[in-house]
Amino acid sequence: MQISFFAKLVLFLTLYCISDLSVKKNILRKTINRANRAKKV
């Protein structure tokens, strides 16, 4: 029981970290795209 709970906890933490990283990357891409557009204009 404890081992499965620990495994679930680790899985949730890794999933949260991965999703958080992907969101941050998306925001960075959007800001970089906007900066590039502003430079062109």
C-alpha cells in the first residue's frame, strides 16, 4: 500500500513538473515570437 502510494506521488510530481515546463516553454515561445514581430515592424 505504502509503496504504491509513494509511486503515485512520484508520478504525479513528475507529471506536474513536465506540464509546468511545457507551459513555461509555450509562454517563452510566445514572448519570443512577439519580440521578433515587434523588431520586424
